[in-house]
Amino acid sequence: MLWYRALNENYREVIENPGNETPDGTFRAFPTGDTLALLTLAFDVYILRQQGNLPSKLLDRLRSKDQFQGARYEIAIAATFVRAGFDVEFLDEKVQKRGEFIARHLWMANYQIALNSGVSMSDTIPPCATSSSFSFM
């Protein structure tokens, strides 16, 4: 919600400032960090939906405040693999102890990806103090 509010505030500032309007009637805008975070998330979700493999349970985790960070990380890594030319197949929760998804490439080997962002959602941990890792299995 914070990112969405920031996006709306950014748009409002752009429209209210006459200097942002170009001669052809469009507006010039520079995104804030929160706005860019929301747009990046939206693009990652779009990429995975275009591939046709985005589990609804992952979207449910994204909507949950205490699971957002882990779900966001999983979406970011999976979308990066898709943009690199891999087909991503998310694993069933029963199999997830061995990884979150399998990345397959036509000319390369298949990789089973296990993710760990290393951070729990807590107000005491600033965003810059995060660590992350992923492993090929």
C-alpha cells in the first residue's frame, strides 16, 4: 500500500506542475524509489503471468504483510530467469523443501532454485540491512 500511495502522490505532483507537461500534451515524470519498486513488481508479475506460470498461492503470500518480502524476492528471481530465456516451473508446496522452482533452458542445463532472503519482516531491521542468497540444486 505504501508503494501505491507513493505512486499516486508522484502522479499528482507531476500533473499539478505545469513544467512537466510536454508540447504534445503528455507529462514528463521521474519515479521515486517507492514508485519504481511498485512498477518493478508489476513488471515482474506481468513477465511471470505471460509465461503462464504464476501460482495463486504466491500471489496470496504477496498480499500478506508478514510474507510479502519472501514472496517479492521469489517473484524477482523467477522473473529474472524468465527474462534470461528460461522456462520457470514453480514446485508444489510438498516438494518445496528442495526448492521453489525449476528453471529450464533450451540450450543449458535445468536448475532447481532454492531461495532464502535471510530477513524476516520486522520494523527493527532497516531495508539496507538485508542479505540474500539463492542456490542451484
